[in-house]
Amino acid sequence: MLKVIVPEDKPKLLRQIKALEYQIVRDTNNKDKQIHIIALQRLKNGIKK
């Protein structure tokens, strides 16, 4: 189970989302890509709260 801690600081949260979006495009390992996609989804859900 992957544990993603969503930061309370909105600018930090947005930086992490941007970094993951960048990394997903460049990932060559499928397992890494899946982990990053899950983390990105959880961070994006953190914005909605």
C-alpha cells in the first residue's frame, strides 16, 4: 500500500503535482510510472478537500 502525505501548504502541493506530471511523462519503468500516477491522483484529490 502506497502512503501519500498531502501537504497542507497549497503552493507545495501544486509543486509536487507539477513534478509528478513531469516525471510520469519521462518514466521508463512501468512500475515507477504506476506509483507516480497513484501519488498524483491522491495529491489531486487533496486539492479538492
